[in-house]
Amino acid sequence: MHNIERYLNIRSAYGASLSDDGTLAFRMDTTGTPQIWLQNAAREWPEQRTFFDERVTFVSWNPDGETLAFGMDEGGNERQQLYTLAPDGSITNRTERPGAKHRWGGWSHDGERFAFASNRRDESVFDIYTQALDGEPELVHEGDGWLSLAGWSPDDSMLAIHQAHSGFDHDVSVLDLETGERTHLTPHEGAVRYQSLSWGPEGALYCVTDRDADLLYLARLTLDGDLEPVARDDDWNIDGVALHEETGRFVYSTNADGYTELTVGELTGPTSYRRLPDPAIPDGVAGGVSFDGDAERFALTVTADAMNANVYVVSVATGEAERWTRASTAALSRSSFRPSELVRYESFDGREIPAYFTLPASAGEEPVPVIVDVHGGPESQRRPSFAAVKQYFLANGYAYFEPNVRGSTGYGTAYSHLDDVENRMDSVADLKAGVDWLASREEIDADRIVVKGGSYGGFMVLAALTEYPELWAAGVDIVGIANFVTFLENTGSWRRELREAEYGSLEEDREFLEAISPINHADEIRAPLFVLHGANDPRVPIGEAEQIAAEASKHVPVETLIFEDEGHGISRRENRIEAYSRIVAFLDTHV
């Protein structure tokens, strides 16, 4: 049997920031948590620049090409603080408010100031701040909700503000830093998304939106509030854009059935452009574009089913791409990693559900067990990116099945809303239909089907175990929701309104929320259950794990593992090794 610890030592390099002169800063988890590394050329040995036990959450070059900004929280509590790293290695905490969240908003063009959004005044709302490198934070706007920033205007006189009312309803405004006036650019009715905002060469904003459409498209948003399409895809979402405001060069990404297709271009007018060569990167999932100073090159992260994440640097003029980083595969052969097959199966109402299905090399010798791994969100999508745990289970004879049930993103706005509020359990029925599809395949042992998921995916695990108890051999719930009422009562106040928009409100939908909460049906569970959680989780509080473990243990074997130094997920390598070693032992016992 292959060792899980070996697989959890597979590294990832990602989160690139290119300086104006082309020095690459990125994050890599070689030491067990993501830290900052620098590299000047492909195949060069990188230099580690931070050495914390806590994870670094982002890195961004100052326009001076010498100073770096980065973020870090404590114990996974998501209360990110902002720091600067000087060329001499000295590190300064610029925010020093450990009880508050700080969202990076970018450097001014002269590199003398930076901006951020924070809930330091009132935990439930985010205000806008600017700060000089030699000064203290200055409150420039008192917010009224879930605000984040999309950078400084070309002349540094304004900040672009993004406001999320729900996962699918956003607004955009600009803040005049001299007058303090905030101008709303996107009045609308219903739910409209505005994402991936970038300032353009003439002071307008470019973004992706689904205004008056089912699919996201690339558009130009003027400061008068006029919206003009720039590019559309007939079948798929254009889900992100990075724009170099001085040259008008850009990269936008199309999510084609989960796979990233990149388009590189250069603006020739406000909404016209000439197309440049496509990047020669591997098929898979790519993103996080960062241009160098003159937009001759850009860096981005690329990953695939059978390829761990690394940073590539692409020539804009030729499309030639070179992998700069060499994140270790822990001496495991890349050829041993198994790619998935994109499949579709029919659900209870005739709707086709997309999924990724992967068989182990041993399939065909005898029927194999399968793990049904459900993504979180639910405004999310399982895509063909590398997962070390998945590859471990494949190497040890499990098949893997990753459905994008209704409510997932990536397939149009209408599909994403099919699980809203009263339709919540239809997505759980999609899991049942997926199991029926698996059971029809001769490679699969229908008596050894495991359901596993994290966050909202953890709710899906518990709902599957209570709604369709006869289907499952075991369940693994990682930071999952057991009781929608207590979850909404106890989640971070800054995110309650957004979650109520998706799940239903405590005031109006309490009876329904109680009816669908797995805690109230725990007596139906028939499969052994493993519950894992982080004690510092600000999204799904630890009480969710404690409730379901206590109640389910009255009916089935339950194992529980709580990490005191983790939040919403398990990020530290030593904890991941303990968690997944325990999961492996649990499944060995029960499956």
C-alpha cells in the first residue's frame, strides 16, 4: 500500500506576482505551509523569503520592485493582517488588528500607498482604508456591507469598489479619494454578477458580468455606468480577466466544461482588440495572471488532474510558455498520476449532471470501491486540478467520482440557481443519481461507496447519509454544516447576509432550514461517519461538528478529529498527515 504521508508531501507553487523587471514572487508549501519564494529565471533555484509557521495568503510586488506586501492569518481564523517585506528581509505588520479581517486592495502606482478593506470598525461591514508606507491606516470610506477593492485608477485619484450582496448579486462603485464621494456604477434589478474588475488604459473598468445573460462575458464599464460587451462565448463562461492598464494587453479565461481556455489580446479601442498567440500551456486549470512592467510577459499558475500546481511564464508576443517553478512530487513518478474522464449522467428529472470520473490502474481485475467527493460552495465547481489525496486513493485501488451537482458554477446562471432555498435537496438527489450511475458500471463495487466532502460539501455528505442511508458504506464530513439554523446564527457576522441569500433566512425560512438540517435526521444514518473540523473556523463554527458527532454516535460508529490550530479546512502539513492517515485507517476498517 502507498503511504499517504508521501502524497501529502507533494508540493504546490502558485500565486505569482511579477515585478516590473520580471522577478517572480510566488507561494510554495515546501516547509509545510505556503511561504514567499523569489526566482529570477526558469529552472533557477528559488530563494525562500518568509519562514512562518502560519500560512502566507497572498504576495504582491510594490511598483518599486523592491518591497513585497503579503497577508497572513493565525491558526486559520481568516483574520488576515497585512505585512511588508523589505529587501533586507525585515518584516513589518502594517495593520496590527488581529481581531479584524483585512482585504488587500493594491498598491498605488507610485508605490507610496496601499489600500485595503477591513471590518475593524464594525465586524459585520467592511470599510475602505488607505495607508502610506510611513504612516497609519486612514479611513476613507465607511462601508455598508461586504466590500472589497479592485485597485487604484491610473492617476491614483479613485479606488474601484466591489460589493457582494450574495454570491450571484454584485455592485460596482468608484470612490473619489479627494472628495470622499462614492459613485454607484451598476444599479440593477434582480441578481447580476460583476467580477474580476480591472482598470483600463482610459480610466474605464473591465470586468466579467452576466448582466442580461445566462453566461458571464467580458465587458467595459464606464465611469458613467455604461456597460458595453467586449467578448462573449456562446457555450461557456468567460470567468476572469487580467488587464495591463498602460498597454491595454489582457488575458481572459473561458471555463470550458471545467478546463481553462486562455485568450490573449491587446485593446485597439474601448471594446475592440487584436488577438495575440494562445499560450502554449498544458490542458487543465490556469489562473492568477500577473504581467511584468511592459506586459511583454505574464506569469500564471497551471495545474491539471495529473500535474501538481506550478508557475509558468508566457511570452505575450509568441505564446511560448516555460515552467519556472519545480514544485516537488515527493519522488513520485508524474506518469503514475491518473487523469480523470469527464462524464455526464441523468438525474431524477432528466437533467444531465457533469462529473469527473477516475478509475485506478487496477480497475478491471475486480470491482473497486469508489469515493464520491462533493465540492463546497455551493457556488463552486469541481475542476480538473491536482489533488494529492485523490491520487493517493487512486493508487490504492479506489475509484474517484466528483460531480458538479445542480447549484454548481460554470454552467450558466440558471444552473447555479437550481438548488436555491426550497430546491436545496434536489442537489442531494443528484448525488443519488450519481450513485445509480456508478452502480451500473461493472468496474465499481456498489457495496463500497463512500461519500466525502468539505464545508458545504460536508453538509452534502450528511444530507446524503440521512436522505439515502442505504447507499453508503461510509461518510467523511470535513468542516461541514449539520444544522442550518445554528450555522447561520453563529457564522461570522460579516458573511451571514450572503449565506442567507443562498440558503434562506432565519426570519422567513427557519422551519424549512430545520427540516433540511441533517442534525434533525441523524437517526436515519446507517453508515460509519468520520467528522473533522478546525476549532478556529469562522465560517462553519466548531459547534456543527460537535452536534452531529454527538447525535450520530447514538446510531452508528463515529470518529471525531478536531484541530486546535486550524480554521475552515486543514492547511498545515502535519495536520493534513494526521487527518488523512486517520481517514485512510477509518476507510480501511469500514470499506
